Amino acid sequence: MKESSKKIMEQLYLRRPDLLPVRESIDRACAAVLDVYRGGGKLLVCGNGGSCADGGHIVGELMKGFLLKRPLEQQTKDRLKQEFGNDGAFLAEKLQRGLPAISLNAHAALISAFANDADPALVYAQQVLGYARPGDAVLGISTSGNAANVVYALMAAKTAGAVAIALTGKTGGRLAKLADCCVVAPHKETYQIQEDHLSVYHMICAFVESELFDE
């Protein structure tokens, strides 16, 4: 582990000592997501309401620079310039390396079609079966741990050979028993669990970025 990554972890627990009781599971989640990206995989994220918004937030931190700049590799820059001249130089300067991540709530036409034709509770599971491959991960977020569509998504993930990761609260619910790695937020009120989740996934994103891009 890089020193910068250790610092990111320690800063979280200094700022949020209330998360220390679940540190082991947070560290496992960090390692799981890092392994996915080191293996060339992608992350699929799903949730409902505020947890759905969290999923989009996570994708936003991963698909572009978060705390670090992520300039393109020189080979990619050179190819862009060679193939496309001034436009290529513009792309080479502005584009960043991204970590592939998809929010499963982002496809309204697909979701509404499948909900109408089949079952609304399966809209995430259907996408997981379409997207997920061995070496990928599915992150399900539910403050109760019992959101049916998220539970079904993780079942589909395990069937597809993907790693199942969960962020939950309260008792952990069904997701805690189903996931390969589950972080159960230590608070009980929904808004506090969501605040815990924000700190946790920011740390996951920062840790992974540090390990892969900090030179």
C-alpha cells in the first residue's frame, strides 16, 4: 500500500472515529474495489432514493479525476495528436483516465421497459446479468439492507461471477448475509447512515485512485 493511501485511510478515521468499529469491513471494501480495477474489471452501482443518488456520485468520482489529476498515458496522447492534429492535442490535454463504473439507475428507457414488461423489482438484476462478468463488482447500497431490487441485483452478481459488495445500516439486513463484503454503518437513523455511506465511499474512491494514479 502506498503511503498516500495509508494517509487517506488514517485521515478518515481521525475525522470519523465513529467509523472505527467497522474499519475492517471498510478496508476490505477498499481492497475489493482495487482488485476489480487492477484486474481490468468494472463497478456497477445501484440503490434507491438517496442511495441511488449516492450511486451516481460514486460513478462521478471514479470516471474522472477525484482528488488527483489523471492525465492520459503518453502513448494515448501521442496517438490522439498523430491521428487528429489540433483536435487530438485538445483531447490529449483535457481528457483524463477513468475507472469504468456504471450507475444502474441511469438508463430510464431500459428501466421503464423492463419494469412494465416483467417486474420493477428486477430492473437492477436484469442489468447486472447484461453487464457483469467475472472480475467485475456490483455495489448495492441500502440503508436497511433489505431493498428487494438491490438484493436481487447482488444475487444476479454472484450468479454472474462478480464480487458482491454492500453498504448498509441498522442490522445489515439481507445484504449483509448475501454480500462478499458488507459495510454496516454504525448509526441507526437513515440520514446518519447515508452520511456514513458518503464518508465510506469517498474513502474507497480516494484510496483506489491513490493506489492506481498517485506517482
